[in-house]
Amino acid sequence: MSAIDDYVQHDSRLKARFEQVGHDLTTQRRPPGKPTAKPHAGPHENEVVNPANAAEVVADVQTATTAKETATNPIALSKQVSIVSEASNPSTVGNQIVGVLQRYIGSVLDDLMMLTLWILHTLAFKLLNTTPRLLITSILPASGKSTLLDWLFHLCYKPILMASISSAAMLSRAAADGGTLLIDEADRTLRKDNPYTADLLAISNSGYKEGGSRPTLMPAKGGGWDREDLPTWCPVAYAGNNPDLPDDTFSRCITVFLYPSDSVSDTDWELIRQGDPDADPPIVPDTDYLNLSNAMAEWEKSYSPMLKHRPQLDPSIKGRAREKWLPLARVAQTLADYIDSDGNSISWLDTVRRLALADVEQVKDDAALGLRNNSPHTAIVTDIARLWSMQWSDQLFIGSQQLCSALANSDPEAWGAASKFGTQITPRRLAGMLKKVGVNATRNKDQSERGYYYLAFREAWHTLHVWESLAKENITQPPIDGLDASDTIDTLKERAPQDGQLDF
């Protein structure tokens, strides 16, 4: 049964994205009111493939995916024949939900489609392997964040709406019920000085994947305590003015940006459900909303079994990105194309593929521009690469003290006297930070100075994609092979400290 029957300040990375969305409003914003075109209910081009022809189909897919146009054109990707196809008789429930949301929520079409997919995924998330977290945010007040959360409360599976957390036990029990957690005022709820923030983030992060649980002590009969593993596997949505989420939590989120709008209707649930026959003119109930209950229940019954089919995403969508976008792609393959106000047919699955690619590129750009809250260990490795390219492009070895002085001069607030330590970074602290990323100090060839060889950073730079990020600043990797002819790996190994010598 659908849950609709139950009725029961400013982060620079988000600001940059919001400004981009604001620019897009001029092209994606739709007028209020009902859609001007009926949802397209015809079959998709992709039909379920006869197993007898599977070998031929696989060959066709392999040939098609090597074509250059599919690497750059997500639309072309969806037109490939695939053994995992969209529904031959797709559901129109997605179009119905968008038609309702666009009258009450101020956002672009892409975000409304994402919201629709996320709502539907909560009805069948137990059939999936991951459930992406939804982050509803804006850099402006009165953008409708709480209003949207209210709509999620009326549309999602077993919603639990909370604006504050009074105990970790209550939070664990709420997550264990397997409903959809809706966290309002997340910028306040997730403050670092809130004693329950760590518990909420732990539950959210562990419950992102199927099987997530949290060990909890429960009262035992006769006194004492028993250990019980409470499941944390459930959908979670946050709403707030740019809540300061840790990177590991933010990477699990699909973000929706809202903007203040005078063109959307007020969310008055009495009028939406009952109307007002005494008004002048009379106000009728929102029948489109009222019809969603049966439509969503029918989708859950008839189409959720199709979610086991795995649609193809671009090869660059992997790791955490795949985990958060694949569930929405599974839902998208069951939906009929959306028909926009200009009569254009928009594939839900193509939209997910396009947004997933854009998300991956945005993550790369944010990292290159320093908009992500990188750990200091990652930041210092990047800063050292920048210095090596700009100041020491022909040198194999740099002493620890020289490296510390250069870091302090290049970024006094991070590594100099203006840092939270009050002094510039020392060789000891530098060694401790670099050791955490697998870079160890050594002595130069004549044993006269301790420091770092260029070669020692090579693996860390490669793993963290440092040079790819710096390329956006027109900083290139210096033409250093690493070792000269007289060096060997053995000569770079640490000698044991002698006479109480400290290992810097």
C-alpha cells in the first residue's frame, strides 16, 4: 500500500550550484497549472528481448557502446538495444507526480523529475541495494524546503517527519521501523555542537546500503541490558539552509535546489483534499493529487518487480556515484516518457543518465576548485604538487624545512602563522600528515639532509588524481622521472634513527 494513504550559512559549493540552477530557470521553468500535454502512454522503443536472441543482442550492445557518439551523447545511449530494457507498457505515474509537484514546488524540471523518482523508490527500496539520501537546500529563505518535506510526508513510504532529535535511542528505533526519515531544519539539527549529530550521521551512513545496522543496548527482562542490532536500512531526506554535511554523507546525497517563487500555489491541505465550495469562485479539490494514491499503489504492485532489471549507465558512473544513481535509474526504466510544455518527449532514464554524468563532472570540478571540504592530508599533498611544479620542476629532492617554509608562504592560513596552530608547519607535523597518505621522509644521497623525493609522492598523486585537478589551474606535472641513474630504491629506504635522533 502506498504511504499516501497513511496521512497519518552558506557553503560555496552549493552556492555555485544554486547560481547555475538559477541561470537555468529561464529555460526550464514551467508555468503553473496542469501540464499542457497528456502523458505519453505509448510503448518505448526498447522492447523486452527474446532470450533466444540474447547472444545477438549482446553483440549489438557491445558494438553500439564503442561508438563515439554514445560516449558523449546520453540520449543515444538509451536508444541501444539492451537485454535490460525499459517497460514495454510503461507507467504514467511519474508524469502524474510531476504534474502535481510543479504546481506547488518552485524548482526546475530536472529536480522535479529527480524528486519523483526518489519518492517512488521509497515505496520499493527494500528491493534495491542502496537508497540515496536526498538533500533539499537553498541559499535563500522562504524557498519552500519545509513545504517540499511536507509533500514528501504525504507521498513517501511510512514517513517520519522530525525537526529535532531528543535521543539517540528514539532515532535508532525510528530508523529500525524502515520508514522514510524526513529531517527538517537540518542546518540546526546537524550542528557540530548537537550531541546527537554523530548518531544521526552514523545511522544515515550505515543505512544507505541494504543490511546496515547499529548495535544498541536494550533493557532485558529481569534487569540488565541485552545487545541488539537494530537495522538502519531506510530512506533519508534532509532539508535545510545548506546544512554542513561531512563529505562522506554529502557524497551519498542527491541534491535538489529550491528557489522562492510567486508562481506556485500555496500548499493548503484542506483545500487540496476537500476544496471550498463556499468560496467565490468555488475551489474544487485537487483531483490530480487525490488520484495519486491509487496510481502509486498500482505502480508498486505492477512495476516494482521490474526493479531487479539493471539499466546501463555510463562507465564513468561508478563507486559511490553508481550506488546513488542506479536506484533512480531502475525506477526510471518503468516510466513512460514525460511530455513537456513544448510537446517534447523526455525519457526518464535518459534524464537520470544525464544528471548522473553531470554529477560526476561536478564532483571533479568542485575538487579542482577547492570547493570540497578535503581533509588536510589531501590538501597538503595537492599543495606540495603545486609547489613542486612551480618552484622545483627540475629537482628530485626537497628538504623538509624548505618544504615547510614554502607551504607556509604559499598558504599562511593553512600552513603558516595564521593557521589554527599559530605557527608555521614544522617538519615533525609535516611528516605525520604525509605518513597518513603513504609518503615517508628520507635522507638525500649524501645523508646530509632529511626531506622528500619526488618519487615518494607519485602513488599518492596518482591515487588522488592531483595532477588532473591541477590541470584546471594550468599547472602541469614536471618532467621528472623520479630517480637519477645513481639512485636505487634501496637508497631511498629509511635508515634507523641513531643516538636518539627523532624521525622527522
